[in-house]
Amino acid sequence: MPKPLHIQAPDDLSAFAAFCAKPGFTAGTVVGHRPDGHLVALDPDRGITARCSLWWRSAPPLPAHRPGVIGHYAAGSSAAGSALLAAACRDLAARGCTLALGPMDGSTWRSYRLVTGTSPRPAFFLEPDSPQDWAGHFQVSGFKPLASYFSALTGRLDASTSAALQHNRQLTRHGIRLRPLDLENFAGEVRHIFPLCLESFKDNLLFTPVTEEGFAAMQLPLRPYLVPGLSWVAEHRKTAIGFVFAFPDILQAQRGEPINTVILKTLAVAPDFRGIGLGHALLAACHQSAHGLGYHHVIHALIREGNFSGRISAHYARPIRFYTLFAKEIRPT
């Protein structure tokens, strides 16, 4: 008979972070995300078998609920994960929360969602590549899908520039100019697009504002991976009203493959400029540049089903991976 698991606060955040850790995830990462608490499942013989952090003071808003968030989730078995999730829900209920969300590392600016369906294609750079059985841990614990997402892959990129030229002519009539992101002044470009990000994403599910300093801290580490010509900015009267942010899939090189795919991480268009083809123009600019640089495909990464980016992506790419964010109603105690 297996020995019972003990659920408790961790004694050592280094051991907490090291369990099932991926490169770059350390105790410093855990502390930097400012969770309100942590839990681990301990096996008397094997040590940590599951872990998570909890946020209840700064959880994202959701109408009609007081959410609590479960993040930094990892589990070595369904039994350990289920025991940990039950304890996490009890803890959040004791804090007055009415809904448990997960997995999410505090906010949608960080890693969140679980892989719930996939093609044979391997994980791509910066994808939340969780074991597929983790979704089952949430499901058997009574969690239901709150939101669904996908990543989509284009076919081989067409050398034709006709689509890009047509979009650019239309935008010119609106006084809009498209230009490549200036990587020599990347810090300045991050400041330039920051207000656009807040405006463009403010109506997204579970959106929380971030400071300019916090936004820069997330974007600046990506500079070494960026290639001139793949990321673009749209401007109207010198104000950023749209951008597309993309970089090569460096995980292909780590697998010993040629890098032939670009990851389109973010597409943003200011709400007042939607419906005039700006999103299509930005995608066309990225695709055209990627083709010119010798890449064969573009992955449109981590799109919420039914949103603005998803409707545009459907014209160019087919889904290769699916993800789910889960939620469970809980009763405050």
C-alpha cells in the first residue's frame, strides 16, 4: 500500500523550483513572480512529488467571482497532482476565493495554460510544453475549461508580394506606415509599443495591467533571438497602432535541424484601427520577410480561440497544438 502524501508549505524554494524544472526556472523565478503562498506534496520516501504556488491578493479579475490562481504547477503522478490541487482549492477557499484558476504563473503576462492536444511536430521556442497528462490532473479534480487556445502552422511561404502590396496601398490611404522594428534601438522600441500593448490587450480575458518597467523586463531578454526584418510596427502620426513580434524557432537547432520556421509570438492592433486590414498587413509583412530570409513556415503562437488574432490567422495557417486554461468554482470558508 502506498504511503500517504503530506501537503505542506515547502521548506526550501530551491528544491521547490528544482522539481520538474525547465531551464531558467529557479528559486529566483519563483520569488520574482510574487506568489502569496506555495504548496508541495511530499512522499516520505521520494520527497517532493508535486508543487504549486498560489495567488489570491493579486489574482486577475473575473466578473462575478473572486479568483484565486494556481501556478508553478508540476506533478509526477495523477495522485500527487490531484491531492495537491484539492489542497490548493481548500487554501484558496479559506482566503475567500470563489474560483480557482490554473495553471497560471500569477498573470497572463507569464506562462499559463496546459497542452491538451498536439500534432507530431515538436515543441517550439517559448511554448508552454507541459506533459499532456497534467490536464487530466485538473479534470479529475473537478476543473473545467475556462478558455481554449491554439498554435497554427502556415504551409510553405509564398514568394508572392501581391497581398502585402495590396494591404500597404490600403493603409497608405489611412495615413498608416509599416516599418521593421529597429533592433539597434530595441529598448526604445519596447517603450514605443508599450502603450499599444495595454490598449490592445485591455479587453482580453484575465488581463491585468503591467508597468512599463515590468513590460521591458519581459521583452528585453528576447533581444538576442531577434532577426532584422521579422518584427514590424505600424504607425499613425508617429504613434504605434499595431505591431507583430516574431523570431526564429531556435529549438530546431538544438535538435540538430536547420532553422526553417519563425515563431510569431504577438500580433497587436489598436482597437480604433481594426477592420481596415492592418492585422493582415502586419502578418503579410512578417510572412514576406520570413520567406525572403529563407524560412519556410511561420507558427502563429498561442492564440485564444475566437479572438481577433485567431480570425486573421485562420486565413494563413492550420492548428498544430491546443491548450486549455482551467477553472473550478469553490466555496469560501
